[in-house]
Amino acid sequence: MTNVLFCNCAYTKILPDQVKAEVRRQLETSGTQFEEYDDLCKMAAEKDPKLKELSESKGTILACFPRAVKWLFHAAGTPLNEDSKVLNMRESSAEEVLGELLEHPEPTPVMEVPRVALKKPDPWKPWFPVIDYDRCTNCMQCLSFCLFDVYGVDDDQKITVKNPTKCKTDCPACSRVCPEAAILFPKYRQAPINGAEVQDDDLRREKMKVDISSLLGGDIYQALRDRSVRANSRFSKERDEDRALKERKRCLKTLVQELDIPAEVLASLPSMDEIQSKAKRVMATKNSEETE
């Protein structure tokens, strides 16, 4: 069985093309068997059976941050063998990666390389949250915050990523409201959200942004409901739904800057009925957890 997996991270440019090309070249010239895949995040989202095969071996994964890779495998339901090795092509040089793989790696030349094209282009960019359960305290802040039904709970009332494809591309907002920096987006540009190890300074900085009350003046769903009531009262005679929608969106404008929410995500916010329905589900989940 081939036990080296090479991730191209083909949907983004977070892995330097030169590093990938040189590592690939020397693996090929050395006769080292390896399997190359478009994107490890996509494999995790689709629960690719190859991950299970590799997770049970003492394999080597050439990808990004080890913490991100560990929890991607966990998200796929295939926890990585503790003896497996993850080499970080996102931050390490080709020389450093090859030194871990080959007994006698060649000197690596400086060269321009073409970007590897996707084998099967997919309109969905594999962007979804990955939970670091070593840090997660099951506070449900992410479940309360997300408006797009990405999160859920399992039979043990433990937070889980229920619908990864519903996550809005390039939006890391839920990771910013996590008080323990336990939510990863491996394709994000900054630490610790991208899977880098959490530092004390990172944690202090992220915790400054998790107080939704200070950002919105109260619980997000209550704030939206209150604004909806005021909007409906104010515009009931006119039935001006556009103005009511603008009123609701103003409630979240602060989040664009504070939590790095893309403008197109705000534009795709669900209807007030959907938000209220989600709020009821969240409260039912919390009440169930509290009574157990």
C-alpha cells in the first residue's frame, strides 16, 4: 500500500507552487511511491475512503499545518494514526520537507513552475469549519452564531459540523466567536484559524472578538428579532420588505470588519423566518443539554 499522500491544495494558493513542484520532482526521481490528490479538505468533506486507508497506516501526509490535517481526518470520521507524519509544505522549504522524506535529497534549484491544474474542476471550494476537539469546550457559541445551519449536535449533544457544504466560502466568522480558538479553516490566511498552533497572543487577540453582546448589543438572534419587530411595526402599513431587510442587515454590519465576513455572505443572509426557526432549534438544543 502506498502510504505517502501528496495534497495539492488545488483550490487555493496557500501551498507554494515551487515547494510542491520540487518535492514532487524528487519523489519521482527517487522512485518513492506516493499518491497525489487535488485537495485534502475536499477529501475530508466527502469522507473519501482513501483517508481511512491512510489513517490506519503509519503514513506520511504532505500538506499544510499538522493540527489542521489531524482534525481534517477526524472530520472525515477517520482519526489519524498517532504514528503518522504530517509535513508542512505551507511553511517549510522543499529542502526541509525532502530531508524528512528522503535519505539523500538533491539540492533544490530555484525555478519557475506552472501551477498544477485541477483534475476535475469543481464549483464548490472546499471551505468549511474543522473542530479541534482538543480545545473545544462544547460551549455552543458557534451553533448559536452561524446563520447557515452548518453546525449541529450528535447523539451525545456534542457540537459537530453537520453541513460543511452550507458554509459560506471565505467566511471565518464562527472561528472568531470561538473563545478557545478551536475552529479551523485550513485555507484561511492567518494563524491560528489556519491550523497553526495556538499561541497565547493569538488566544488573547481572538477572545477580544468573541463577545457578541458588545458587538451587537445582545444575543444575535434576539437582536435580529427585535429589529424585525420594529421594522414590521414601522413598515406594516407600507409592507416595505426591502426596508425591513436593510434594517436587519444593519445589525450585522459591524461583523464585516470585526469578524472578516465577506460582503457577499451578508447579501445571502437567510430570511427572518429562517433565522427565528434556527434560533428555536438552538434554544431547544441548549435546553436539552442543560436538563441532562
